[in-house]
Amino acid sequence: TKEIADAVKLQLKACEFPRCKYLVQVVIGEQRGEGVRMGCRCFWDSETDCYATETYTNDSLFCVATAFSVYLY
């Protein structure tokens, strides 16, 4: 998961948005037919901060990657 998170963070840094800090969380788990719920709470400025999430699944595993961008004042 660290390798995936680092790759995503490098792609974000390549965009060179000024004064942004990036946080990336990756969760990988086994598909067992039980379902998974994930959530987060953030205290941020909705004008400048944002996030994106992507999910990948196959017959044996799931992967959820979430990237946060926070503007540094």
C-alpha cells in the first residue's frame, strides 16, 4: 500500500499546484463477501481543499485509494 500511495503522491506533486499538501491513504483487503464501509471527517476550507477516491475490485481483493489536497495558508 505504501508503494501505491507514494506513486499517487508523486503524480499529484508533478501537477505543481502552489502551497498544497497532499495526503494519500490506500487500503487493500481480501474479498470475503462481507462488505466494507469506509468514511472520513475533515476540518478544512471547502473553497481550496478537496479529495478524490478510486476503488478497484476483483474476485480476490479490493483496493481503495483516497487522495486529499489541503491548501497551506
